[in-house]
Amino acid sequence: MAVGKLTFTKVEREKLAEFLWLLNWISVLTGAILFGLGLFLKVEIQKRQEVMSEQGILYVPHMLITTGLVACAINFMGGKICLDCTDTNKFLRWKMVMMPYVVCTLVFTACVLAGAVMCYSISSQLEEALFLGLRNAMRYYKDTDTPGRCYLKKTLDLLQIQFQCCGNSGYRDWFQVQWVSSRYLDMTNSSVRDRLRSNVDRKYLMDGVPFSCCSTASPRPCIQQRLSDRSAHFNFDRQSQQLNLWRRGCRPALMEHYTQILQSIGLTVLLIWLFELLVLTGVRYLQTAMENVLRLGDPDSESEGWILENSLAETARSNFNIIKNLGKCYQADDEDPNLNIPSAATERELPSRCAHTPETS
């Protein structure tokens, strides 16, 4: 029994074809939107690539960009096909193309859904990339004279100022890295030498943060050094300490920024998928209805259209049998029953090989 079977008159088939022609042209626009969203997401990710590790997260915008370009191509051709389907004679030119077109549209629609799912499932991978990237960037913050790393100080400072954040997870992350270059340390100072000797890796660690961690909400000049020692600063109570530095880490701040972008893009792509699913359903009805008209031989007669010609179980069983029969084509040749039949030339050689030799007395 066919799934979703409907009956169409000639007028209804023509109106369906015209409606699908319009929807396909709208789909060209949605394909351009997909392309634009993918391009926007790629630019946003590459803006912060200095503080991201190589986790391969660009596959999401690349997926959206590719799907958008394919959507424009498929729906442009689909508009021409649907317009010609208003006339039975013109449909004959596309009869052999309709089924591949439906299959391509189905694959493309599945890719749109996959793109929407990726936008919601990339969060953990993005967070790991930010954690590793920010950790490495903080380690190289002091290397302002090293080629390939000299820009990281400026990048991190601008990032902390723009997103009002400090460190990876918080300002105490700066206590665990040497962020002051050795060229700016006074090695003649005994306290500096003692601090270097006290560390296993001979790093100059201190309870201080860069200036970009300072909060503009602080009512007093920013305190960056000796943050763990309250007695080192006059009138440095708990409330002023909380206002002194940005309390939020840069990883949560960037995650919030990218999560908002990904959720907005994911919702838009999901709406586009629902629209493309509507177009795919209409194209399938148009294809089956027009093919049944050709079988009937009367262009003015009613015809039936459906989504699946048989039930889901029968369709799955039929496709499984087709795949199984295709596999038999690649079986070994030794299963051929004609393989061991001797040829005529072989039969002629057998008597000569079995010739009787004369007995000797």
C-alpha cells in the first residue's frame, strides 16, 4: 500500500508545478542564506584562531558553505524542471532526470539537517579548543620578541578588554604561568633570584595579572600585584577585590559569545530544513503524479501521487534485496557451474596423452 497517496486532477498538477517553481526559487535564496551563515561563522571562528587549538571545528562552517552552494544549484535546476512539468509533453524531456533529482534533493535536505545538528553538537569540541588555545596563548604571552608569538600579548590584552574577562577560567590562571619576560626581570635583585630558584622549572611566578584584567567598575586604581596579600594594599577589602579585576574567565566569555551565534544559526538552518522538506515532498508528489499520467496515456485524466509506492517495511525489504543481489555480482568465479567443463581442444588432447605404448618382450 502506497504511503501518502493523493489524487491530482490536471489543474491541480499544474498548480502544484507552478507552486513548486516558486518554492524552488525561494530555495535558491535560502541556499544563499546558508552560504552566508557558513561564511559568517567561519570568519567569527578565524577571528579568534590565535586562542584556539587545531581541533578541526571549521568543518561546520565548511559544511554550511558547501550545502548552500549545492542548494543554489539544485533548486535553480528544480525551478526549470517544475515549470516544464505544467505540460506533459515538456515533462518527457525530464522524465529520466526526475528520480535522480529527487534523490539529490533528499541527500541535500539530509545535509541541511546535519548542519543544524552540528551547530548544537559542536559546543564541547569548541570549549576544548578554547581551553587548550587560551592555555598556550597565556604561556607565550611574554614572548614578545619571538617570531610567530609576538602578537599574542596584544591579542590576549584586546580579548580581555573586549570581553571583560581575565585568564582561562579566572584571574588566578595567571598565577600559574610566567607572563613577564625575563628581559624585564632584575637578576641582581635577590627577591627575583629567590623566586626563580623556588620554582622547579625556574619560572618567575607571582600573584599578579596583566593590566588588561583590570575592571573599569573598580572605584580605586587597579591593583595587579600581590593579589593574595590583603595587607599589602591599604583599604583593600573583599568588596573592592571583587570589583578590582574581571571575575569571569575568557573561556566562559567566548563560549557564551559563540553559543549565541551557533544557536541562532542552528535555528535558522533548522527552519530552512523544514522548508526544504516541504519542497522535497511536493516534488515527489509531482514526479509520481506525472509518471502515472504517462502510464495512463491521457494527459487530461486524474492521476495518483505518493511519497512511497509501497509501505516502509516493503520498501526497506525491496532495497535490501537489491543490495544483496548486487553483492552476488562480485562473487568468486569458482562458483560458476560452467567453469570446470573441459573445452573441445582439451578433449582432443586427451587421447594423445593417453596413447598406449607397445609392450616390450
